[in-house]
Amino acid sequence: MDNSSSSEETLDNICEEPGGSKCCSDKEDEADNCVICFEPFTSSGTRKIACIPCGHIFCHQCILKWFSESVGQRRCPTCKRAFRKREIRVHYCRGVKVIDNSEIEEAKERVDFLLKKERSLEMQLGRQLELTQQLQNQNEFLSQTVEILKEQLRNTPNVVKASSSDSVNRTLRLFLKNTVTVASDNSCRVMAYNPFIACLFVSCKSQPFFAGFSVVKLDVQSGKPVGSIACHSGPVRDVRICPDGYATFLTCSMDRNLKLCDSRNMQTAQSICVGEPVWNCCWNASHSQFVYVGTQAGKVRMYDLRMICNQQGNQPLRDISNMQKPVVSLHWMHHPSRPENRQGLMASTVSDCELNMWSASDNSFRCHNIFFNGRVTSIQFDNMSDHFLASFGPSATFKNCHYLFGEIVENFIASDRESAVYAASAIRQFDGGKKQTVLNRNCLFTIYDEHSQSSTLAAIYDEESQNIQLWDMNTNRKCCQSDDAVCSSDDVVFDMCATTLPNEAVLFALTRSNVLFYRII
């Protein structure tokens, strides 16, 4: 009798841990809830049963989280027995009641499928709205053309005489006025024009005695460099002038930095470490304290210059988008007549384009996908006319470079503004050559004649013929092109911009070494 009693005590001691809890208690096996989260077990999903070597059972997700958050040696939450992560096993315990949530999991999968289908339908709807808008614009243009031709026919006598002047089809000419050598080592890449001080800011490699890359300040009237700043250790990818007229400009580089520079003394005022190579930058035209960057990894970020200190690792005010491909174009869409709730940031990779509409009240953005057919190389905005010029390189679909002149239109699915859908409406389209080896930037600008009539012109560099072409967007025809090849066969035009000086319009073209001054006459 005594022997059997002592044997039972010994067996109890073997099954019992030093903490006093039994490893395999019938009471615990019959429990319905996890002792960590107190939720009932399920047959699938994150709360399915998991067992550790001591025999206690928990939700699979709970015991993994317990293991990852514990410090030092990991122990069972119930009996404090040590265990390793690889010893966690999904387990079926007899006698434990579980909730069959297979129908819930199937319903979740069904909801995910329906959400994906809804997003696909929204994209199809956007494409159809874009196509519809393009057809409506073409129809309106053709109707206006027909009315104009009818009016001309009514006013034309029986004998048609050639007109000496044509106010619609303007005849222009590109005249090479000056050539300024900026860098003899073929290191020029981008430039920007500041109309407030009539100066160009051109990126190039620093002089032999200085390491890194610089921005050279070039006086347009004299055509001579008047200053420079060695601001980056890597190639400069973009230069942008402050839209408020202040003497500041932004530079961004492959060295992962964005810098705010003073154009008066050509010194760095602020430096922001973005953390990855930066391809593009731009300002908020309404609030110049906000600046934006587009990175090589496809991230679009927003910074507040009032909150930046000159230290490494500056945090962005907001991460706007992650396009997962290098951002080749970044522009703030702004027009003087456009209200703040219709301003936004357009970011583009070679295959995708997003329009992030800005809300000034809470400084948030709402993303809209803009659909383009082709390989995007650059997008330029003319905020005076509220139009854009999209350039596309050769691809499997299009053998030639092609260009699209258009505007961003707003359509409403419902009565509220939150249902607005934005699309690119094509007004003009024209083709270029079959060759493009670099991501160069073309130019869109507006000029006025002596009668104050405006013409929106697109300046295009055709790498195949090595000529600069001017296209009139009012008539969709090529006005003129440069008389000779702009550069040698091993050189290209990287960037172009235009301005209106007293009594003339000037187009600037940047090659690897030179800035070409073209007078438009």
C-alpha cells in the first residue's frame, strides 16, 4: 500500500516542473482559449494551435510573437521551461475545442479577389475616360476647323489669291547666337534658367583642383561664367529655381543629397540627406517651403525646409509614393487660375505616371494613375498655358520617338469632388526620329508676336538628325529646325529651356560641354 502510494507521488513529481505546474494537464488540454491572447483557437489562420516541447499549447502567432519579444533565454509562458524557435510545432490536440474558421478565411480570400477586380475595373474605367476625352477633343477641334473653313469659303472670292502673311502658320527661324563652353571634360548634364536675375545654372564636374561636381552660374547677357559652387560628390541630376523669385535654387545628386543653395554668394544654405540617389527635385509653387524629391528607387518624398537641420539622416515630412523604378520626371502642376485643391505633383517613371493631388488643409495627397502609351523619357509643364509635353522614346510598340501635347482634365463619377478622376487629354501628337540613347529633356514654352498673339512651342531634339526642331502646338506643324547639326556625332543635347528677353525669345540647349544660345526670329 505504501509502496504504491510512493510510486504515485514519484510519478507526479516527474510530470511536474519546478514551478509547480504540470506539463500535460487534462484541464489545460481541454481549454478553449489561448493563455496569451485569451482568444479561442481556430482550425486555420493565425490562431491555429501550436505546441512547444513542454506540452503547452498556444496560438501559433502568439507563441511566435512571445519568442521574438522575449529577452534572453526564451521560456514557456506557463511553466517557464526553456525552448527554441525551431521546436515550435503546429499541433492538433485531442480534446481541445477549436473554431472552424475555414469559411471566414474563404470569405477573406473572396473579398481580396473582389478588391483586386475592383481596382482593375477602375483602371479600365480610367483608360476609357481618357479615350473618350481624347475623342471629344478631337471632335471639337475638327468641328472648329470645319467652321473656320466654311467661313473662309464664304469670304473667299472666285479667284483665290495667295496671301502674303499668314497669321495662323507663323514662320520662325532658329539663329545660333552664341556658344559658351562650360566644361571641357564633357561633364555637363542639366541646367535651369532664373528669369529674375537672367542667369543660367549649369551642372558640370568641378575644376581639376576641386573634387566632386559643381553648378556654374552663367550670365545670359554677357555669356560668361560669374560664379560656381562645388556642392556634390556625385553627378548632379537636377537643378530647380525657387518659383517665388528668391535667390535660391535646389540641386540633387547621385550622392544621395538634396541641397538648397544661395545664388547671390553661390554657397550652400541647407543640406538634406535623402538616403538614396536622387534623380529629380521640384518646389511647391504655392508654398515654397515645401520641396519634393524623386529617387532612383522610385520613392517620392516631401520635405519642409523650415524643419531641416544640417545633419545626416533628415526625415521627410511625408512619403508620397513608391513607384519602384527611377523617377525620370517630377513637376509641380500649377496654374495662376487653378485653385489650390487642383494643384498637385506629377511623378513619372519610364512606364508609370502618377498625379498626386494636394490638399493644402492637411498637407495630404491623393494619388491618381495617369495612363500613357509608350516609354516615357520626360514630361515638361508650361504653367502659363496649363499644358504639358510628354516625350516618349522608341519601344517595341512605337519604332519612332513620339511626343504628346495635352492637358490634365478632371472628370467626376459622382457629385462629390472625392470621386474626381484625372486623365491626360491629348491635343496634339507628332513623331520624331528612331534613335534615342539618353534621357534628355525637351522644352515647352509660350511666345508672343507684335500683335500680342501667343503661340505655344515645343522644342524637340532629334538625336537621329542631330537637329533641334520647333513645333507650333497651335497648328501642329513643324515651324523650323536648326540649320546645321547641333553637336558632333558622339555628342547629344541633354537639356533645353527657353526665355523671353527684351525684343527676342531665346532657346538654350545644353550639350556635354557647351551651352548653345538660339535666337527665335
